[in-house]
Amino acid sequence: MKGDIVLEFMDGRREEATMSRPFLADENEIRVVRKDTGRNHTYLLTKISCVCMRPEDNPIKFHDIEHSKEEIILATDKLYICVVPKNQPYKNGFYGLSVDAASPHKLIFFTTHGVKARQETRLIGEILEEKGVITHFSVEQVLEEQRRLREQRLGEILSEKHDLSQSNIDKAIDTARKEGKASPRMKVGEILIEAGLVTHEQVEFALASQDLGKKKKIGTLLVEKGFITETHLLEALAVKFRLPFIDLDSVKPPSARALAALPADVVHKYQVLPLEEDEKRLVVATSEPTDYTIPDSLRFYTKRRIDLVVATSMQISAAILKHYPKAGYGIDDLLSDMSTDAPVIDQQPQEADISESDSQIVTLVGRILMDAYSKGASDIHFEPGRRGQALQVRYRIDGICRVVNQIPMSFKRAVISRIKIMANLDITERRKPQSGKIVLWSQNNQIEYRVEIVPTTGENEDAVLRILHSSEPLPLEQMGFSENNLKAFRRILSQPYGIILCVGPTGSGKTTTLHSALKYRNTPDVKIWTIEDPVEITQAGLRQVQVQYKIGLTFPEALRSFLRADPDIIMIGEMRDAETAKTAIEASLTGHLVLSTLHTNSAPETINRLIEMGMDTFNFADALLGVLAQRLARKLCDRCREPYHPSRQEYDRLVSIYGPDSFEKHHGHAYSDTLTLMKKKGCPSCDGSGYKGRVAIHELLVSSDGIKHLIRRNAPNDELKEQALREGMRTLLMEGVQKVFQGLTDISQILQVCRYETE
């Protein structure tokens, strides 16, 4: 049908429609008739990543216009390859012509908000040649050097750096193998160490050099060889990534508001310089235009669109030192300035005392709270020692507690009092636990800390702060689901009524998963109510309610109210009692989709738990759509993880943990000489632990006629599990082993978060 278009939204949705009036790129909206409903809709371009249309339906012409071939990455990480005319005058985006011959919607308008990155497909060498900066011969020479570095063997590096002839290296390897001192899979470095030709440190250094050489890009090699300067390279990269290149010495200085838009520690960490700002965007200079993580990270801090410009690293470093002279003054510096000889505060300090005479305490506590947030901690633990001992501060990051600071004993009571004051708690009450919250604002970003004060021995009080990030939910595609689980989970989420449960221990990501599920269903034609304690993640379009026990607003009370408020979907933060569970099941049987969480260990076990709570087995069987059990395991650091070939014994152990019959049935990885897994190493990025971030593993039980039959007769957990496995469910351990084969984590982390009984 003439005029058909496809709208791709910022949240990943796609809608087919027909334009109800001609599309004008300079307007902030598009008016369409949706194909599925036949209704008129007006969408703001800020909600859309791109509009795909037929070339014949738009007067844009690509002939006789200077253009380039580009790779365009949307905010949803979808990639398009298009021919893009240069110097387009539109403020809201630009047109491109897709090279995909199979698609009828080849003409695409990409919105400014919807594009994450774009780059020309031309190589850096071609751009530099066109500019006349370098000759074709020099490019070929450097490409040959790049190939040599990528193919360079360890023995060649050792030979170059340590005056070893290649013949001696080859002779040592042949001798070791003939004498049976080296197995076929023994590494060259190990053989040479055994032969006494090199030391372990020399091999480690050579391996690092080999790895670095393989990663070197042609631009870096051109600079190292002296063919071009850093400025030449950055100018070419700016052309490739369609970014402005500026001379910081000749442009006007950054505005005060722009400089205040980013914290000093963020500026130093990413080596960027904010230049201009308004309510919606921030212009930032960088010398690393190839690093896509920079705009993503800065967008997180500012909640604004990041427009990058390119400048030299020397100019940026000088400007940072000029405009952020005290940026390095952090918590450690502050603690070093706090005298350990200060008098011990025996009486509880009043608020005026803390804010005036103890201003260091105010600054210190504030910096600790913001430092924990910036480092991705989920909790902060303030743990005073007994008399004469310091106050220990620990962050929980990626599920692991780490000691970060020791505060002198003289200040430990004042620190706890300061936290109480910030949380509006009683600083004179030291005998009973107290609960409260702290709300801070950083660069227009609200951060909430849930505070728990607990009296401990030695007349001390511990403070534990849970950091609640007011973040946007992730799309389901970014939640770590396997392909089978993602397909099945989407299918049950699309049902009009029934109940879906997400289960696991505290801190396993249940709430995050449910909000991603709600994001999947969150459209203007669906009414969604949630009752949570507390509301950790907010979404536009959801009507979210906070539990208030003091006034009687409990889960059951809110749920009964929701049923009178015309819902399509209801999310219950947690099924804490039988009353909530029964009401939720009744709601799911009366035409509503209900999502909730429960603290159980596995999907089959959840069914037995609810029956034990007194649920009617027939109603429960009819209502249940599925149970998703999940865990979060520590992820191997992407920067330093190392590939290795597992032994047959290690491989057999992985198969045993998975289950030999199931491993064969599910076409698991076969053992071979080329099989590669990943192991931890440790680097500054992961604080030497080898792990950074977490990876989710899931166990999805989907209700079926067989499962319903077992629920109705109250079958034991083992029967439910066997039936679910026959129908395609994969246990948490199975999913975990798959993540090991994918190189995302190691088996030690999987066994830490999953129940595994050895024979």
C-alpha cells in the first residue's frame, strides 16, 4: 500500500503504519494511522529512533549529491548501512538510503535522539590519503606491519627482546618433545622456561607484548612510525565518525554551567571536557572518538544527550587541570587531613555541631555516599569497631563486600549521627533499630539511600545503606536470557491474563527483570499498576504505588484497590503472605496479567511453596503461566579475561554438572583441541579481582497441560522438575554451564550462586 512506513521506537518496538499527512523532517512529530488498529496517532520524534519509508513516497533525491556510505548504530544497538547525503539541513535528524536491496523501506530518516553512533565505512588510511597527509605506499607499509604483529609468535618476540636465536628456541622445543618433557598441548613459554632459556617474568612480558601488538590499530601504528601526528589522526577519525574537530585554544572557554554538568572525578576518569550545555544536551570534547562507552556513560550521569566533538589529548588534559584544579581531592585525601588525635565525641552531637564545627564529617559522609554510587555499589556498610578501633566502610559491588576506607575512631559516632540526621532519624535513640531514607541529587539525577541503623555490641551502631538507583529498565534483549528462554518468556508475557512469578534470593535481580517485562508490555493502550516496597525503578506510563505500612497501605490493600481501577497488568513487588498470594491468583483469573516475586530457590519449588501457603490447587493451576527463577553470578572482566584450553577432566566436570544425558540432548560443546574457555586474570579496571559486573542465569518453567495436572494433584517437587525438563526447561546449573562455555564467567561463580549437590 502506497505510503506504508515502519516506525522503530527508542524502546526497540516496531510498528507498521501509514502516514496521515506528509512527513516533514523539521517538525517534531509524525502523524500516522497504525496498521494494527487503524487509528490515528501522533508520535514525538524524541520517542522514535528512525522512520523507514519507501523511496518513491518521498521527494528526497540522492543523485548528484555528495554522499558517503555509513554504518549507523541506533540507541537500541541495531545497525544500518546506508548511503547518506552530506550537509543535510534538518535539525531533528538526517536521511539515509539503506543498501539492503531486500527491504522495500529503503529510505530512512534517523532521528537525532535515536542514533547512538555513526561512522563512514571508509578506512582511516583512505581518509588520510584523500587529505594528502600520507601516501598509499606508507599505508601499505603500515598494514604489513599490522599483519606481522597479529601473526607474530611468542618465540619471535622472545628472540627479538632477549638475544635468543630462533634456532635455539626451535631446538629446545624439539628436544623437550622428543624426550617426553612436553605434552602436545604444553605452551611454548612453559617449554622454554623448563629449558632454562627464559624466566617466567620474561614470558609474561612477551605475552603481554604479543597481545598488545594484535590489538594495535592502523592509526596508532601510523603515529608510532612518524608518518602522521596525533592531530592528523584525530582529524581523520572526526571525518570517519562524522564529528566536529576543534582547536580548544581557539574556541571560546567552557561555560560555568557546562563545567558543572559533570563531576570532577568523571571528567578525570574519561578525560573529557564539557563545553556547552542546555536542558537537553551537553557538548563534550574527547580524544577517543572510537570509544562508544564514553557517550553512554556520560549520558548516565547527566540524563542528557551527549554531543561529542574531537580535540587532542594534550589540549583536553591541560584544560582539565585548569578548570578542575581540585578534582583529585577525594575521600583518601580528606581522611588523611582528619587528625586521629581529635577528641572522642562521647555525647551525641547535635545537627548544628555537625554542620558547623564538624564540617569535615559532613563532607566525608557526602563523598562516601556519592563515591559508592559512582562505583556501582548496591550497599554501603558503616561498621564501627570496639573501643579503640576504627570505623570500617565497606561497599557491596557485584555481590561482594569490599573494604574501601577506615575512618579514625575519634569520628565514628559523629559519622553515624550524621547519617541519622540525613535520614531524619532520632540521634538520641541508640538502643533500638531505626529505618529511614536519604535522597540526594547529583546533576539532576535523584539517588535514594534506604537506611537501616542497628545497635551492636560495644555501645556502637552499624549503618547499612541500600542504594536505590532511579534508573530506566533495560530491554529484555539485554537481560542475559538465552534464546529459548527469551522466546518463551515473551510468549507468556503476551498473554492477556494469568500469573507470572519471578523467584530467587534477595539481590538476584527479580525486580529488575519484572520491570524489564513491564517495559516490554508498556504501551499507551495498556494500563499497568504496581505496588512496591520500595519503588526502585520508575517508568513513564506505569502507575506506581509505594507501600505505607503506618497508614495501612499494604500489598493486599493496594491490590484490592487496583482491581477497582481498571487494570490490564498488575505488578506486586513481593508475595509476603497467603492473603496477597490468594488475591493475586484471583486477580489473574478475572482477566488480568499479574507479575510478582517470591523468595524461593527454584521454579518447581515455587509451586510447592504456594500450595503449602494454602492456595487452591485448581485455581492456581489455571492461573499459572510460568515461573522464572534467576541468579546473578560475577562476570569475568572484559578487559583482562584470558582464553585457555580446558583439560579433559575439567570438561568432564562441566558435563557432569550439566547432566550428561541433557548435555548430549541439548547439543553441548564437544571436546576438541580448539575448545576455548575464559579465566580470570586481574587488572586495574576490576581492582585485580578478575571479575567486573554480573551475568544473569535463568530457569524458566512454562505452564503446560502436564504441569497443570501435576499441580492439581499436588505432586512433589521432583515430579514437577522432571516434567518441566521433559518439556524443555533448563535448570539454573545448566544455564550457568552454558555461560561458562560462552566465556562470560567461570564454574566457581556458578556453583557459588546455584545449589549443587556432589555425589
